[in-house]
Amino acid sequence: MQESFDVLASSGSYQVLIGEGLLEKVFSEYPDAFYIVDAKLKNILPENFKSCLFIEASEDNKTLEKMPNVILKMREAHLNRTSHLVAIGGGIIQDIATFVTSIYMRGIEWTYMPTTLLGMADSCIGGKSSINTLGYKNLIGNFYPPKSVSIDMRFIKTLDADQVIGGLFEAVKICYAKDNATFLAYLQDEPKFPLNASLAQRLLSRALKTKKWFIEIDEFDQNERLLLNFGHTFGHALEAGTDFAIAHGIAVGIGMVIAIEYAKQNNHLNQEGLGRAQMLSNHVRSMIAESLSELVANFPKLDLVQIVEKFDHDKKHQTNSYRMIIPKEGGALTIINQDKTEEVRQKITKAYQSGLNLVAYPHF
Amino acid sequence: MQESFDVLASSGSYQVLIGEGLLEKVFSEYPDAFYIVDAKLKNILPENFKSCLFIEASEDNKTLEKMPNVILKMREAHLNRTSHLVAIGGGIIQDIATFVTSIYMRGIEWTYMPTTLLGMADSCIGGKSSINTLGYKNLIGNFYPPKSVSIDMRFIKTLDADQVIGGLFEAVKICYAKDNATFLAYLQDEPKFPLNASLAQRLLSRALKTKKWFIEIDEFDQNERLLLNFGHTFGHALEAGTDFAIAHGIAVGIGMVIAIEYAKQNNHLNQEGLGRAQMLSNHVRSMIAESLSELVANFPKLDLVQIVEKFDHDKKHQTNSYRMIIPKEGGALTIINQDKTEEVRQKITKAYQSGLNLVAYPHF
């Protein structure tokens, strides 16, 4: 079964297709396109494919410094303003494709086929790119959505526990951010690892249609869409403090648990909110616990002082205050700004301690 | 006297201010902004100015490869998502500023103050950037208009004949492209070199308000706005064939004369159109003749075979046909596509010969 819906953007609307057999559909629809494909997926392309660039999905390959190489391949393949590009891969491939299509001859059209659950559940719509330069991770980026997004269920079975659970954490984050009804409906779908195709499609469909609401009312990340950074500032510090040994999606999940601890410890929640936030925290923790054997192996040691320092340097903060997204009052997400004082840093440290204990972080 | 109008863009509207004393106004409005300024204009900044990067306006400095250096300076000046950038300079400074503000932290707001007549009369609105990479001129670019454009008349008196006449050629091109009434009104303003401030303001105001019409109905260069490439394909080959010794605006003027010759020689014009196109051709030729002493000195030798080869490789053509913008029928500009045959190439060569003779090109 295939389903589709449209996302409205300032540059026009684009179609999102979810289902089986979509890879073949893209090949037959775009035989003359220029393909950018994750090097790991070489074998999915038909033999003697015309115009294709395989890129290893590494942080180094999504630097501004490497973009001229990609542009050169596009020029050598004689792409002009009416040419089409197809990108197949995870977030890094999406970042590269978004960026190069947005600037090649002032923009060409493209199609994206995400192959990771993070890509499928979240990043594939909204049009964001994140590019590194001169050692600064994600300092550069822009908004340039594809003309169509095709999510083929075949890729689900290639994903390990880390990837699936990480993707589901972005999905539940979106649903929680929207409202209580959406969050409850998501839980009733019973997300778990391993996913079968029909469950995956149901979860993805709900997450993406919910995300559609956020990006259509706030395409350029000024207001409501900022709430989708829930879990990201606390989580990003875990990634950065461990040299990115903790996968992004897992870090976001743990980041949500820590943000909830912060809200609890500082009395931001009323009785109803406490119940709602606790339900999310429990869900995240049970997902992690369920696959603990898979996850534990890769969990690195944490240095809490270093983690809080990374938190301190996050670019989402203001000059003089920390910007955090926490559940407040009845449980709805809210952006709060807290002065950068030693007192607040201690509160943040305490939330990290408590949250990491709760996810039974093995080396802490 | 100052005047202002707004330009509507998909990312919001922006204000265009034309008048005297605007440099001081920008300084007082944006004391904390990050300034990118043409290295030639160092002396216009107040002493001990806080946060400023001087850039030499060279083709090499508007390469994708050089962008990380500019981004680094912005990062070192602690720019965040709410910071403002001010760019003061000509087209190259505008290209660099458009590009870096569009990608720094996914986009920050900026103000542009053009200091050349090309910038003031044409490029300052519409939001286009053109960036070089790996030896390909303008292969890269995007659309990212500033939040405001301030055109200070003080810069008019710093410009030489080449710069003024080149800028006026872009202005008359815009007015001719719109309709006959706008073209006639432009001529009645009696454009000439040297310009005084009040004449300059009148001409600029008319050209920019006319260009506003084109970019508001076709922001991303798909239909009507393409007509503003009139003179550019014929002209660009003159620039490229002489290693850019002929200034862009002058090349556009000569390019329009050549496009008109092509239309005449191939019977694209009726009696009325012939009269209208001839009036434009005469105007361009008289502007060039008027300042011939200034212009001649820098005119390089031309190799017609090489020029037509450059024309052949222009990126605005289709795969199998030349795309030209010429006056047709009653004189209105029209895009025509002509198969890439030897016969068409001969017609193009003939138009070049005739057009270059008409502008009394000294070395031809």
C-alpha cells in the first residue's frame, strides 16, 4: 500500500510518498537524473547506471570545502537548470544534496529517498541542510526542500536497533510536541524494534503528517518549529562530549529524558503535566531498556563536566542566557531562557545526572 | 530628498531607499552589525569601527573555495542567528554577502548599500548571487534578498564613464523590456554622463520600480524575469572572449545592439517594432559615442571566431538550441530558441559583425 500527502513550502508544494516499490518507481520516473547515492548502497542501483556519484556518508564529506568536488561532477555530467537530481541515503547524503541543488545554477529540482529511520521519520521533510566548515559542525546550512520525497519500506529491514530506536525518538518527539492526543495516538501504534513494514509505515505517516503541521506554519524555524529541537540541546552535548560515539537519535531520546528531569526538578510542571511528561520519559527509557544489549556495547564513557561545557557552547543559546525546551505546566513544550549563571549550570548538571541515571546509563 | 518603496519576495518584503545621507543612516541604525566592505572604500568607515571585513572586489574572492574564510570571520565575530550584516560595495561584494548570509546558521538578515551604478540600477534588488568555483564563472548562486537596500547618491560622483554608461545600459534594458511607455519615459529623463545626483536618483528610481514589476511576478527567473537577460548572452561572449577586459554593462549595451541586428537581419520585426528597436540601438550607440574617448582606451582586440565560440557555450542555451532574447513583431522582447546548426551560427556571426560595426568598435 502506498500513501501520499503534500507539504506546502514558500518555493511551492512537494509530494511525500510512503510505501513499497518506490525505488523502482523513482528509477523509471527519472532515468536521466543525476544520482547522488550513499556509497554503502552501491548494489541497489541497476548495472550500467548512467549518471551517478557515490559518496561515503562521513562528516568530512559534508564540509563546505568538499562541495566544489560535487559541483564539478554535476557540471561534468552536463547538468543544466532544468536537470533533475535524485539523492538516496541518510541525513548526510540529504545535507549534501540539499546544499548542492540549492546553489547549482541558482537551484535545480531534486527528489529525496531517505534510507535511515531518522531521515524517514523526520528530516526528509522541512528542507533543512547542515554543512560543516573549518571544523565547525553544522555552522552552515539552508532551506531547500526537494520536489518530491519517496520513502521505500524496503530500507526498514536493513536498519539495526540503534538506528530504528533513534529514528523513533525523533518521531515521538514530533508527536509529543504537537499535542497530547497525537502523542497518545502514537503510543497506541505500539512502536518497537524490530519494525515490520506496515507498523513502520503507520508510525512514519503519523510523524510526518504531524511534522507537516509545524513546517507549514513556520517554514524558517522562527517560532513553533523551534519546539522540534526538544531533546536536542541536552542531547547534542552528549554527542559532542563523546566525539559522536552516541548516535544522534539515541542522544535526542536521552536528551528528552534529561529535559523532563530539569522541568521536574525546577517545578515547571503541574500534576497533569507531570503525568504526561513522565509517560514520555517512561516510553523512551523502556525503548532503550528493551534493546539495551544492542545499545550498551557502543556506549562510551561520559565526563559530566565536559558534557555540561558542550551544552554551554550550543549555538541555540542566546548571548547571555541558555535557551532550553522543556515541558511546562500541563506538559506542553515551551522555550525558556535562563541566565548563564553558576546556579543555572548546577541545575543543568543535576538534570543530566538524574536523566542519565534514569536511562540506566551503564558507565555513569 | 529621499524616496522609498517595498519589494515583495517569498521570504518577506524588503525596503529600497534612494537618496542622500543614507550611509550615515545605516551606520547609526546598525552600529553592532558585521560589515563587509569593498577594500577600496576603507576610508568611508568611521575610525575604530567594531566589526568589519574588507574584501578586494576580485573574481577570485567570490569563489566557493574562498567562502569558508568569510564564514570564519563571521564566526569569530560571534554572529548568531539574530545578528545583522551590512554589505557596502559593487556586484562582487553583493554576491559574497548574499551567499554567506544565506548559509550562515541557515540564514541571517542583511542590508545592502550598492556603490556602483550597475548595483544601484539593477542588481541591488532581486536577491541573486553569482559565485565562481573551480574556474567556472558564476556556476553557483542562489536567491537571498537583503532586508533593506540603501542607495546613497554620494557614490555617483566617484564613478567613471565606463561605470556610469554600463549602469545606464542595464537601466534602459529594464525599461525597454517592460513596455514602450516606460522606455520613452526613461529617454525623456535624458540620461547622460556625467550624472548629477538628482538626475541619477530619477533614473534609478524609474529603473528599480520597473525591475520590481519583473521580480515580483517571477522571483525565481522562470518566465518574465528572463527577459532581463536581454543583451546578456551576446554581451557575455564579448566579456569572456576578451578575458573580461570589456566591462559588463558596456558589453550588455553592445549585446543589445547585436541582438537588434539579429532581429532585423532575420525579419523578426514589423515596421513599428523596427522603429522602436532602432530607437534603443541609436540610444546605446550615442551613449557609447558620447564618451568614446574614455571608453576606447580600454577596448581590447576582438577575435570573432572566439567570441562566437563563447556565445555557443553560454549556460543559458538549451542542450540542442540557442536561446536568444530579441525584439520581435512590434518590438517587445521575446525568447526564441534556434537549433544549433551551422546556418544559425552564421546568422549569429553576421549579427555580431554588424552590431560591432554600428558601435564603431575601434579595433574591429
